[in-house]
Amino acid sequence: MSLAILRDARWMTRDRARAYLLAYAALCLPILVEAGLRLLGWREPPPADTDFLSFHAAARLALEGNPAGPWLRDVHAAMQAAIQGREGGRYFAFFYPPVFLLICLPFGLLPVLPAYLAWMAATGAACLAALRAWTAERGWAPAIFVLLAPASLLNILHGQNAFLTTALLAAAGALLDRRPALAGLAFATLAFKPQLGILVVPALLAGRRWTAIGAACAGGLAWGLAAWAAFGTEAWRAFLARMPDAGEVLASGALATWKVLSLYATARSLGAPEAVATLVQAAATIVTVAAVVIAVRRGTDGRATVALVAAGAPLVTPFVLVYDFVVLLVPTLWIATQARHEGFRPWEKSALLLTWLMPLLAFLGGLVTGVSPGPLPAAILLVLVLRRLSPARATT
């Protein structure tokens, strides 16, 4: 009987789901208020003590005539201290390519806290708009489901860019069949965070999406040239010189291993040598790429293709953080939409609820145990998407 409750989850009706979302939103309010007080500097950390400070400092340096500064640690750190009005704060590194600096540039025109609010509002609105195309549900429920999902909440608290990456993937999936060139441009823009786009090229090649591939190549070149025109050669040289430091942060443990939710990090946090952890990650990457390619070759539409890419993204990179799991809303909504027409399959409702909550559980579990739980929600969702694409049609 207890297994049937989880397998069929008949208790999770549409009306109850909406009521649960309202209750969850109420629980989020004090968290957001506390975060606001910390951002203002009314708590122990200095003002604007979030990852967004890195983006804002980089944009300020570029606007002040030092476009190579974001990749010069001392220069970048000094700008962060100047923005906060004090020394001794945490340093937030900038490892992104100049293309992302181009995206951040307008936000450097504002003071840091209004810029943070503008960044979260703009990227959050883009994410919500792109994901609304994936669901027939309307009203306030999708907004809470997307913008206050545990991964989204952590993205807001960090001031990170996961809303933007998710918006680009969701838009690409919605456009891939109808407007493949525009989908290709969305994929090209995602190149500012290449670890989340590793599966894009294999999936597009497997699906023979030649127009999207061509547009992605042209778009990537255009972004690169635009960044070069805006910032010159020195910015690209500084970025390339800084790249080895990004790998060193992960390998050296400078970033707490439990905060990284890859299979590599899980192995390392359990005491495995780096060579073993690298082998585990390589094996997971190969298996995931193979599974996605095989599924796409059998025939998938644009949304199914991108649902596979988004579900598999955290499995194929050694560097993925909890806020990056916002991309998992793409396969979650794809599965929910399929179930709306075909019915839910056994265990599907419970699995979707678990994977939606799991980023917060993973963050808290890692904080307590010091062990990275890895990309388990991504693995679950990838299996669910693959099952949906299999010939079986059993529903409940």
C-alpha cells in the first residue's frame, strides 16, 4: 500500500499541487527577506556579498577602460572591494569568456544593488517566458514553480546566471522545429557557459539539424567578433591566461567539494584520488552522450531533443553547482506536458516532485556531511525522458 502511494501518487492532484505551491511560496518569503537584508549589508556580510558582485565588478572595469581587468585577480578583487566600500570581503572570481562580459556590460551602468535587481528581474522574466512555452498551465502557478523552485531560489540568493542559461535552452527547444536558425542562435549564446552545452553538438548532429548547427556556428562567431570589437585582443588574452586557474579551483579543493554536484565531485568528496574521479566522470559523460545520441537518432522533435540535452547537462561536466540545476526545469516541464496528454506513468509524479526539491536537499545534505550528492536529479530526469521516448505507453 505504501509503495502504491509513491508509485501512483494519486494524492497529487492539480488542485492540491497549486495549494502546495502557495504554501511553499509563503515559506520562501522570509528567506527572501533575510537575503535582502544581507544584500543591503544589514547583516554580518558586506553589502552585495553574492556571486553577482563578480559580474558587476567585471562590467565596471570594462566600462572604465580596463576590459582585461576581470581576468586579473588583484584588479578584479580591488574593484569588488571598491564597490562594497570595504576591504576583506570574499572574492568572487570571473572565469567567463568576453562574450559574457558583453552581456553583463549594461548592468555596470547601475549601482550594484539596483544592478542585481535588474539582472535577476531580466533573466528571471526571460526564463519564465521561455518555459511558459513548454506548458499549457497558465496563471500564477507556473511563475511560482519556475521562479521559486529550490534551484531557482538558490540562483537568486547567489545572483547567478542560471535563469539565463535555462531561458536559452528552453527557447532553443521551443524554436528548433519551427525556427531552427533562431534556435541555433540561442545555442550559440549559451556558449558563455560551455559546460552546460556539451551535449548540444552531439544531439544536433544526431538529429541532422543542419540549419541549427550552421546558425549556431555563425552566431558563435558573431558573438566572438562583437566581444573582440568591444574589448579588443587583450581581453581574450587575459581570459585564455586565466582559464587554467578555473580547473585548478576544482582540482585543488579551493572550492568546497560538496558544493560541486558532479560525479567527479562526489568521488572526490568520498576520498577517491583525482585520477579515479576523472575516470568516473569520463565514463558518465560517455554513457550520457551515447544515450542522448541513440534517443535522438530514433527520432525526436525539438522539445524532446532539448529535454534530453538539459537533463543530461549536469551529468557530462565535472563542474556544476546547485543553481545550475535550474536547467532541469526544462525536462521536468516536458515530462509534465506529455503526462497531461498521455497520463502519468508509474513513479513519475513522485520522481518529478523529488527532483524539483532535490537541489535544496542536496545543498543542505552537502553542508552537513561534506559529501557531494552529485547530479542525482539529472540522472532521474534523464531516465524519465528516455522512458517517455521508448515504445512503452503504460500510464496511471
